Amino acid sequence: MPKPVDVRIDRETPVPLYHQLAEQLSAAIASGQLQPGDAFENEVAMAGRLGLSRPTVRRAIQELVGQGLLLRRRGLGTTVAGRQIHRRAELTSLYDDLRREGAGDPRTEVLTHEVTTDEVAATALGLPVDTPLLKLVRLRRDGDRPLAILRNWLPPAYSDISREDLERDGLYALLRARGGKPVVAHQRIGARQPSAAERRHLDLTPSQPVLTMSRTAFDAVGGPVEYGDHCYRAQDYSIEVMLDER
């Protein structure tokens, strides 16, 4: 039988209901309350138990499926996926990675450059939800070969970063030049099927997946630097980590 997770929904906060639900379900998986292979409560039962709409619950579950935390299989229902192992990885940008690997021609096409509000990004950065953030969407190429779509939200201190800056240099170099050196980050890696726009920009077929990474980075005194939600061509990009014995 599925294990119901004790979820507390705050209807007074501006944080979307689906996001509150997804975060608490994710925490239940991370803490071991829900184990790999456990049957997951279906959306109809969960919606009724929590007093939420089915679309809200469906969107929260889809968030976890997209993060690789849940598996949906026809005829078997939804189950908790195998446990993900989180290890330290070097805090660099894709631009830094390309330069380090000797790529001679990293290019950036800026798709979006605007000041806007975003509840999810602001919450991740620990800022009020109505904080104006600089939203950036960039297509990163190695020469003519597309590699990644990089979505970032920056606090107001970095809103002077221009399109021309981003086309000329890496984001982390621009942040460091403004005193915003990222020194610690929370990062989550997963995989999913790309959207139609992502397939077009990354030159993918419908069956080719993308590697995903979300990251919230902070400076040495705990100030927010950036929130990123990126996707990469899985066949062209890998993440290397170093493991140590504790």
C-alpha cells in the first residue's frame, strides 16, 4: 500500500501550492521516509486527502518525475525511483568547462534578457517573491554545435549585466567581476525529455533526452548570487565528480 506523506500546505504564502507539495514530497524521498520501489499515492487519493485540485497534485508529481525521483510505468502505477547519490562537484560554469577542456570557440546566443519576478527563483535565493530579478536564457554552443540552454535568475545587484557582456564572456566571470563570487551551491542533476523549443534549439530528435541541472549559488557570506535551471544535450555533456571516503 502507498505510504501517505504528511504534507502541510500554507495557503497564505505566495509560494505556489504545487511547489509546496513537490518540495515536501521530495524531502520525504530524500529523508528515506519513502524508499526506492515504494508505491506512490495516486493523485486522486492525494488530492482528496490534502484538499487540493487534481491539476495541482498532477503538476507536483510531474515535477518529481522530471527530477528523476518518481517513475511512472503503465500498468504498475507510480513508484519511488532508485536513490540518487549527491556528491560534491566543482563549482564552475559551462563556459569555464569549455575553456578548460580546450574548446576554442565557445559561443553564446542570448535568447532572453529581461527584468521580471519569479516566485520559484526568488524563493530559492531566499528573497521576497516580488524581488525584480534579471532573467537570462542563453543558448551555449561550441562553435556551431549546440550544447545547452542555460536559464538563470540574478539578484538586483547584478542587473547591469548586458546582452553584450554575456555574448563576450562567461556568466561566472561577469559575477566575479562585480564581487559576486559563487563559493557554495545546492545542485540537483537529472534527466528528462526535452520540450519542443529545446529540441529545436539543441537540434535533438524527440527520442533524445536532455541532462538537467538546477543550481542555487551563494557567496562567501551567504548572499544569493544566482539560481539556474539548465538543460544539456546528454550525448555531448557529462558531469564528473570526485568521491572521497568520510
